[in-house]
Amino acid sequence: MNFLKTKGMTYQLYINGIWKNAHDGTTYDVINPATEEIIFNTAYGNAKDAKEAIEAAADALPKWKKTNAFERAKYLKAIALLMREHASDFATITTQESGKPYTESNGEWLVSADIFEWFAEEAKRTYGMVIPASRNDKRMSIIWQPMGVVGMITAWNFPIWNLARPWAAALAAGCTIVAKPSEFTPISAVLLTQLIEKAGIPNGVVNLVNGDAPSIGDAMLLDKRVRKIHFVGSTRVGKLLMDKASVTNTKLSLELGGNAPIIVFDDVDVEKIATDAASKI
């Protein structure tokens, strides 16, 4: 498997265990924000591709949700191991498409591997509860079940960490995934998906659709088989998702509008503050 393709190569969508072009054949360029150089090209999917991915995820759900939690944990641990093995190489790609320092990119891959390993253990601890009843002839209990297909739309600023948190959690719980990463940093998601494929997760469990955010998001919201959408991004888009989810009763988890400003006054050591601002993981 060729993880690190050369410039000029076109990365594809991943649907039902197959790497494929977008339905309409559209592609787009990925830009290095530091140099404004075109570094990669990738398929640009839309609602048609998202619907195909949702179909694949829905078909894969019955078998995946019945997969023993210990077996799901083995997959997640295998992914974590592969992430650590390839972190130093993949961090170069993450830096090229996001503009963050290499040290941060490398650390992000390693921390994200820890997330997959942590959820591998949590998969085996989805304990239910027994609730005291008001009658002796009744017994009340809670048994946790997979929610279903989960749609995921994530931001560019942490291209792997933003993926690892919801992907690992959903897979550990027995849910299947349709993921749309940021159009600014799609290749990090492609690399993670390649590792997931190498780990042997069944076809259709993880689906990756790079492309047009509005049409892909609408396809997720309008399909009743997508039981939840996880979104990391702007408050403006979060409000749009909430409005549309109110019609379909789709559950949401939203991380919106975070900012971390740095104010530099006249009396500071500019070189020192620049070093402090670019913290190392």
C-alpha cells in the first residue's frame, strides 16, 4: 500500500472498502498555506457520494454492532499501533496541508493513537445499569446499544485529533461512520483511513467523503439512517445544522467557534513571545 504518494497524484474517496473517484469526476487542489503551493489533489465528492457512503455504512451496521466488544478493541489497538509506526512520516503531510509546526503534527498523530487505544479499552467497559424498582415483581435495567450510522464533519486546525476523538468513540461503541474532513486538510484523513483499511476493519464500517460540505451535510441530515452528526467548526454552520436537525430530529454533538488570541504589547520581547506562542507538544 502506497501511503505517501508523490505530488500530482490524486487521492480518492473511500466508500464500502473501495478507493474511488467522485461520481462526477471532480477533483480539487490541496494548498500548502505556508507557500501557497499546490501539494496534492483529491476527489471532490458531493451528495451522491455521501448517499453511497451512507448506504454502505447502513449495510455494514448490523454485522459491526454485533461484533464482540473485545474484537472491536483489537481493531482499534491495531490502528493505534499503525499510527505510531507511521507518525513521523505522516506528520510531514499534516504539516504541509495545515501549516502547523512539524513537532505539533507529530505529537498530534501520537496523541491520536493514544485516543484509539483508550477507546479500545472503553469498548470493553460499556457496562449497563440495574435501577431499583418500586415493585418487587419488576426489574429495570439499562443496556447500551450502538446508535447507528454517525456522520462526522470536522475542522482543519487539528486534522487528526479532530478525527480520532469521534471516529474511535463511534467504532468502539459499534457504530459505523460517514466522515467529511475539512477541505483544507483532507489528506491527513485519507492517511488515517488507509491505516484503518490496513488494520482490517470490515468494508462499509468507515467511509470517507472529501468534497462539498453543504451538499454532503444535507445528505447526512436528510437521511434517517444517519442517527447522529458530530461537527467541529464555526458557530454559523453549527446553527444551520441545528435548524435542519430540528426537522429530522437528528442528534448532534457540536464543538463551535473556539478562538485562542494572543495579544502582543509594545514592551515585550518579540522573539521570545513568538517562541512561546508556537508551543511544542
